[in-house]
Amino acid sequence: MSKLDLSQFEKKVIVRNIRHEDIKPIMNLQSICFPDMEPWEEAHLESHLQHFPEGQFCVEADGEIVGSCSSLLVNFDEYDDQHTWDDITDEGYITNHDPEGYNLYGIEVMVHPEYRGLKIGRRLYEARKELAQQMNLKSIIIGGRIPNYHQYEDQMSPRSYVKEVMNKNIYDPVLTFQIMNGFTVMRVNPNYLPDDQASSKYATLMEWNNVDYRPTTKRYFKTSYPVRITAVQYMMKNINTFDEFARQVEYYVDVASDFGSDFALFPEIFTTQLMSLFNEKIPSKAVRKVTEYTEDYIELFTHLAVKYNVNIIGGSHFVEEQDQIYNIAYLFRRDGTIEKQYKIHVTPNEKKWWGIQAGDTVKVFDTDCGKIAIQVCYDVQFPELSRYAVDQGANIIFCPFCTDDRQGYLRVRYCAQARAVENQVYTVIAGTVGNLTQVENMDVQYAQSGIFTPSDFEFARDGIVGESQPNTETVVVGDVDLEVLRRQRKSGTVRQLRDRRKDLFETNYKNLTTEVVENE
């Protein structure tokens, strides 16, 4: 008898994390497993991989994906007992995933019908349990379907049905499986999954407790996470030397430091004050002379951020790059690192007088007080930029501005407040005041700087932390609370971020580059 080729009998089964190239096969698998239910969209699965790739598993048999499961991390105590699948998953996008969560919440398990009986589902559940143990999570929670309940709906309540299944008097393919895998029933939730007609929209909320869970001091419940901000309403006045400019800037940074501020925000293009140093009447030439001070400007603010231990958004400054002029806002972290954000939308006035070019990259910056974004003046009037920034984790949007009349100022203010409401984010505006009588196109300034919040009970009554008097040389100092913001996004009177109709609309960025900058 010849030697058998054992490879022909092998069935190679692999459990692994889902990759981007698996998205379409998983969408096809779901249409096979749940033909009467609304399937995943590609955007859902892309979002899963973006927010929590470690929690997405699949089973591969002979090179074909035959099972998959999705999950996210939550602090389950923060959710309503009678939550729905949409509530706990942000309508399937898991943008509410909390990296500091105590509980792994399973939102989907599916196995190809032809491979049922090969313990594919058990392998997926074991992968989740291993992940919970590796991450030292308290438990795994699932909202389980009861797909045979529709057969008994006229005979008993869903609670009675669940009890009969637990007593082994009725077999339910999902509930029975989950009980056999160590999950216990917590309660029955109505209207959990609207398109799950087989379960009559009910689901069993079930939990598996990690017996190896060890409470750790690294996790604690924050009652408050205050961040103090100083917005500088900067007086534009004629100066004779760069040192005069530096002394005026340092005065404001010193003030911010004395108040114990975490951030200081200066206005847009306030460095045009340097135009008063030279008698250049042609704006396009004057702006290029200002760019010659770029290194001095960067060295000054880097020094001040470290010296006074304040993160500084240095307003914005005209910079020459490859013979083009850009309006760039710089972030000077107090650890000495530097980032920059180009102005994306250039006003007709900037193009006409100075020939300013538009940037094409939207960035979100990591700081020691969470993620922030910078939108230079006109940029805050385009809501797509703020929405992207908040989706990438920004809690505060800083808007340095420069306007010469009240109408222009109000455009900035109204839009900054709108961005705060629609994105549940803090916004801060700081502008220039005073006059540069000898400088063409920078002769008059109008500003009223402020710090704004979403509109809900947790925040200031009018959504205003603080605001200055118009057209005075001053600062606005106020505290914003990142923990209050986090809780309000989950359980506020309204939840604009979570209630977006992503099934009806979404924002697609074409040639715009987007980037999240981590602070190593």
C-alpha cells in the first residue's frame, strides 16, 4: 500500500484578526447568514478596523472566510439598561469605542451555513475570551438574538421563552449556544434590533465574567478633567524692532502661565504687526518681508512654550515655501515639539492683496490635554473640517482669526458656536484689535474673543465659557472639562455625533489629505 498523502484530508482552520482585504468577503458572508436583515456596509467595517482592529476576528477555512465577529470596548455602566443595538454601536460604526473601557461588547457573530457544526462559532467566542483576558477586561457582554422565538410568540412572553430555553425545554440555535459557552442572561431587551423579525426584535443581554480580571489602579473614574485656556485678544500697534514684538508676545504668555493655563491662543496673522518695521506700500512685497522673520518667530514661541510651560497656538504666520506664500498656524507644545496646520480656505482678500496659497491637509494634534484641531479663521466656516477633526478625536478646536469689521467677526463667531453645538466640541476664537495705520490692508481690526461649549445642561447657560469686551486689549481665561464633554457625548439631551443619519449621508474627502499627529 502506498503512503497516504495526508494533505488531501486536511482542513486548515485559522482564527485571526480581520484585515481590510477581508471586508468584501465578510459582506458576502453576512448576506448568506442573514438574508432577511440589513447587511454591513463597507463603511461600517472600515470604521471597525479604524477604531478597534484587535476586536475584529474571522475564521478562515481552506483560504475562505467562513465566520466572523465584531466587538468594541465600553464602560457598560454608562449605558441605559434598555439600550438598543444602534445605541451601543453608534449605528454600527463603533465610533463610541472606548479604549479605556472595562467591558468587551460583542455586536455580531456569523458562521457560513455549510460550516456549521465545525465549532466555528466556538472558536470566535474563544478568541474574544482570550482578548478579554489579555486586556484584563472585566467581562464580555452581548445582545443575543433569539431567532426561534417567533415560533412561540403567540404562546409565551420573551422572558418565559428564555426560561424554557435555559431549562432545555426549547432549543434556540443562538441562545442555547451562548449558554453552553458560559454566558448568563442578565435581562431581555425589546426593540434591540429592528430588522430581526425572527426574534420579534427582542434580544437577551448576556454576560461572561472574566475570572482572571484584576482591578488596577491605572483605571479610575474621572469626575472632572479641566483644561484651562487663555485666548489672547492682541493689540496691533506700530513697533520699531522685533524685540518689541517679542516683549509684547511674552507678556501675554506670562499672563497665561500665571493663570495656570494649559493652552494660550494667539490670533491669525498677528505677525503682520512686523510690517510696521518697514515702509513697504505694496502688500505683495510686504508679506514676503514678513516671511523673513519665520525662523525668529518659531524660535521665540518654542522658547516661550517651554519656559512658561504652556501649549501655545501661535496664531498664524505667513510662510514662504517653494516661492509660494502660505498662512500657517503653529502648535508649540510645552515639551518643545512643534506642529503646523495650513489654512485650507483662503479668502478673496488674501488672494487679491497677498497671493496666499491654500493648504490641503487637515490635521488633528495629540497634546498632554487630549487631541485638538486648529482651524484658521475662514476654515471654521466650513463644517466638514470640524466634523473630520471630531471624528478623529478632537475635543477642542482653536480658531485664530483676523477680521476688519463686525460682519466678518460675526461670521467667525457664529460658525465657531455652530461647530461647538453640532459636533459636541469646545471651540475657542482669538482675534486682533487696534490699528496699523501705516500698513496697507491691515489698517483696521475688529474682534471679540471667546471660549464656547455645546448647548446642554452640563455646560454654561449660553454656551459661553468666557468672552472679552469688543476691541480691547485683553485676554479671556476659562476652563473646559473634557470628562463632562465625554459623558455628554454619550448621554446628553441630544447626541449630534451619535444621531447622524449615516445611512443617508456621509462626507467624502477627495484631494484633501487628513492626518492624526501623535505626540510621542
